[in-house]
Amino acid sequence: MIILVPAKQRPSLERRLRAFELVPDPVTGDERLHWHGYSFYLDLSGGILTDYEPDELEQVMASIGEPYAVYVSCQSVDAARTFLRDVLPGVQGLVDTNHFEILPTSEFLTLVDRHPSWDWRRQPSTDLR
């Protein structure tokens, strides 16, 4: 998944993420985190934005302006849910599920809370409403 925030919020989001005591991965240069029994890889470079199609990037920019993006990779939806519940509260931005949906962070958290077994990889959020 990808966490997107306005570029001016980059320092705040990075501080929040680094508070988890990330460890640099010597092979990839990304950051690693072992937390609550899960493993995560985070790319804080913002480079993931180059993977966006122009229309997707336009959608993001229309919502939050110039974006900064953090790519988060983990082993399961449960791991992602656990991590995002701790990271996203109070963050004004978007979550790209990497499965054809980009949702406001508050909406994403609401859906996760209301539907604890929701697997966004297999079920679009529109099926939950």
C-alpha cells in the first residue's frame, strides 16, 4: 500500500514513521520494521510516485496537492491493518490500496474499523457501503 500526504506534511509523516525505530536494509536501501510479530519494508524516498499513471497522479493532486508518498510492503492484510491503525490517525492524506482504490485516510480507517475482516485486495470498498 501507499500512504500519500501533501508534500508539506512529509517531515511530520517521516517523524511518525521513524518513531517505530526503522532499521535500514543494507541490500535495498529501504527501511525495515519488525513490529508486533510482523515484518514491514518501507520506502520513504517518495520514488513510488514514478509508478503512477498520469491520470492517477492527477486524481491524487486534485485531492491533496503536490504529493509525498511512502510505499509500505508487508506480509498480510492483518499486518497492514495493524500498522495503518497506528500510523494513520490524524494524518490528512490518502491510502492507495495498490488494488485500484485510492481512499482518504479517514475513510480507509473507518472502513477497517467497521469491517475488521475486509481484505481490500479482493473486495472493493464500494461493496462495503
